[in-house]
Amino acid sequence: MIGKLDPEERVLETGPEPLPAWFPQTSNEPYDRHDYRFVFRNGESIIFNSYDLLMEQWFNTPALFKSHVEVLDKPHTKNKNKKGGFK
């Protein structure tokens, strides 16, 4: 088509931008925002601070005994030396 195109026609004509072949890692720090509670069918539970340890327990526990996993937020510890607000 010759002439000015509506924005919708331009998008359809050019198509979406391709995704990159890889995504950069933004941090080398471990991801530790959550704890995990593994709950057994009898009501007992174990809390894990590592997702890998949780998954190990999940795969090593027979289906007859496991119930579910709860994702828990880690409690925030505030630094008492800092004074709040902007400077």
C-alpha cells in the first residue's frame, strides 16, 4: 500500500520485534526471597529456606504422604542504624 498507514497497519506490516536469543543474568546473588513449607498429609510440616532442598524432599517423598507446598515470604529485618526517609 502506498501512502501513510495507520499505526495498526504499520505494526502488522513490520511484525513484532524478535526476542533476543539469550537473556543476561542480572545478579550473581542467590534468590532468597522465600521460605517453603512442605506439608504432609498428616498435618506435619517442614520449612526449607532453599528451593532445591524443598524439591529434593518433594521428589523423595512418596505421593501417599505429601500434601502441598506453601511459599512463605521471608521476614524483613530492618537495619536499626539507618534513619528513614530521603537525604
